[in-house]
Amino acid sequence: MTEKTILVTGGAGFIGSNFVLNWINQEGSPVINLDKLTYAGNLGNLSSLKNDKRHIFVKGDINDRTLVQELLTRHRPWAIVNFAAESHVDRSIHGPEDFIQTNVNGTFHLLQETRAYLETLEGEEKNVFRFLHISTDEVYGSLGPDDAPFTESSPYTPNSPYSASKAASDHLVRAFHHTYGLYTLTSNCSNNYGPYQFPEKLVPLIILNALNWKPLPVYGDGLNVRDWLYVQDHCEALRIVLAQGKSGEVYNIGGGNERKNIDVVQTICSLLDELRPVSGQKYASLISFIKDRPGHDRRYAIDARKIGHQLRWKPEETFETGIRKTVQWYLDNMEWVKSITSGDYQRWLEKNYGNRGTA
Ligand code: NAD
Ligand code: DAU
């Protein structure tokens, strides 16, 4: 391996696998991909790299310090990009333990092993090394309708076990920079959507339920607002942050696309009416308002001016172009969908939606 190798964690998940594909395509340098392959990890996302020597997949846990140490020593990466996490808010409400184990303890162990590895480096190799931690806008809490979007200095007020665990990991990253001088970069981004997203999240869940002519579950009044970021725009931003970001800095990454949930669902329905029409029927007739998520944050919005001004990044896709591509991708990749909507997935649907009641 050359000094150009990077270590990606969670690279078989939604954003991680899009990032690995983007990285190999754009940078062409080797990636060590450490992923535990939880229900959310899927090597099928990376099938196009099957015979590509630049992608080395390692099944394992970021909490396994011996394994992490061994990978760092053997491959001598110049960067770690940490995507590995439990990522679904509803699952964190049903069972928060895994979120603490991976998001908090896992990040801590990764940081500790990074420190130990850096002790073994000298000169240029030590100076260039960086740790990019992928986080979320949810750490900043919930906005009112007229509040200004989150900036990098917005206070942390996480409201779900998921966002609290991500906030804890962000604080650890910050502390390792300030205390030990580790070259860290943290990015806090908004809701990603696009190819390979596991259908527990709103966009793919709505597409797949609609295609199966099942109810389209909208929590509460459907007026919660999220900012939508096309996953490839996010991956481009991360490559720029990794290359040019300043040590210890935080970068907010957003799509500039605030939408109410009900509008997102309506847009998907209209696209399906156009791309996969059902004679005499409208997909929107399936919309069903169900009991709200406990502690449901009302609105997220990102102020992405820092990354725009300092690193010259802006998203390519509008919500309209990105969601059209996404719906088309799911229509074109039903084999991928079939491969992941197994027994486990059906059990999750039953747990979260069965007997939930209406809004
Ligand atoms: P995901 O759930 O699709 O994928 C997570 C990946 O991490 C999976 O491949 C899983 O197998 C792996 N993983 C879980 N625990 C692990 C462990 N202990 N060791 C090694 N691997 C492990 O998540 P995603 O949507 O791709 O999100 C990636 C990162 O981006 C997460 O840190 C998440 O908090 C953050 N994020 C996601 C979004 C979004 O909209 N999806 C938005 C903001 C931030
Ligand atoms: O903001 C970034 C975050 O976005 C990431 O940190 C998380 O990892 C990611 O899961 C996502 O969190 P959300 O909770 O915003 O995403 P989700 O797709 O679960 O829900 C989007 C909105 O849609 C939210 O307001 C809840 C609502 N929703 C969701 C589901 C699954 C519904 O109305 N019905 C549903 O069935």
C-alpha cells in the first residue's frame, strides 16, 4: 500500500458505500473498508468493486481495538473517515444500547487507537494524518419555523438517543483535538437521500411501500421539516473537507432544500404516478397519518455558508433533480431491494408500524 490509502469505517452502509464508490472513481487510491455488517451494512452496494484491488473489505467492529490497531499498522493510512454508526432515530427509541456501544464507545476506541498509531509515526507521515468524523445536524436540536438555520456554533441540544450518542462522539473528537492535538475534522450534515439507502428511512420506505401498494406512513401532522442533501453531493463535500479542511474545524453540509415531510411524500407519489402509473389510481391515496415519533424534532435547517466560502463547495442537485434520480434508481434496482428486504426488515416494520395507531 502507498501513503495514499485511507481507512473508511461503515463503508458498507448507505453514505459510506456511496463515498467508497465516489472515492475510487474520483481519487483512485486504495480504501480499507472496516464494517461490522449490521442489518444496515450490505456488500451488495459495493459489488461493482468486487475484483478491484483498491477496495479491501474487512468485516469487523470499530470497538475491536486489536483489529483497528492491526489495520493501521499494516496499511498505514493517511486518513480515517468514520461513518460507522447506528443511524436510525426510530431504532434508537426502541433500543438505545447499540447506539451508545457503537456511536460513543466505538468512536472513543477508534480515537484511542489513532493516538497510539500516531505515536509510531514521524515527520511528514505524522503531520498529514487526519481523522474525519461524519456527524449530523440533529445534534443541534430542533428549530422553530422562523429560527435561523444551524451554524457550526449553534449550541448542542440533542433530543433523541441517536442524536445524543452522535453529540457525545462529536465532543470526544473535539476533545482529542484540543487535548492531544489530533488533526480532526467534523462534518454535520442534513438528511441524505439517494441510491442504496436502507428502506427504514423516509424516502426509500415511501417509494417501496408505494410500489407494493401499502399505506404510506406519515408521522403526526406531516409538517416536520428536514433539509435534503443528495448523497453524491455529500460525498463530494467530504472529499473536499478531507483534502482542505483545517484541523479542529467543524463544517456544516446541507442541500439548501428545506421540505415538509408531507411535501416529500407527495413529490414521490407524483413521480411514481408519472414513472410507474397505476390505471385509475393515484399513489397519494395511500398516505396515512400515524401516531407521531416520540420527541420528534420539528425542523432542521443547515447554514452551509462556511464550507461554501472557505472550501468552495456547493451542492449540484436541487431536491427536484435529486429525488427524480432516486425514485428512478429504486425502480431500476429492484433486485437490490429484494436482497435487503428479508425477514429482519419485515420484523422491523412490524415493530415500528404494527399497532401504532393513527395521528
Ligand atoms: P447506515 O446505517 O446506512 O450505515 C452504517 C454502517 O455502519 C453500516 O454499514 C453498519 O454495518 C456499520 N456499522 C455499524 N456499527 C458498526 C461497528 N460497531 N463497527 C463497524 N461498522 C459498523 O448509516 P448512514 O445513513 O450511511 O450514515 C453514515 C454516517 O452518517 C453515520 O455516522 C450517521 O450518523 C451519519 N449521518 C447520516 C445521515 C443520513 O441522512 N443518513 C445524515 C447525517 C449524518
Ligand atoms: O438530519 C440528519 C439525520 O437524518 C441523520 O442523522 C439520521 O441518521 C437519518 O436517519 C435522518 O434522521 P431523520 O429522523 O430525519 O430521518 P427519517 O428518514 O427517519 O425521517 C425523516 C422525517 O420523516 C422525520 O421527520 C420522520 C418522518 N418519518 C419517518 C419515517 C421513517 C415519517 O413521517 N414516517 C416514517 O415512516
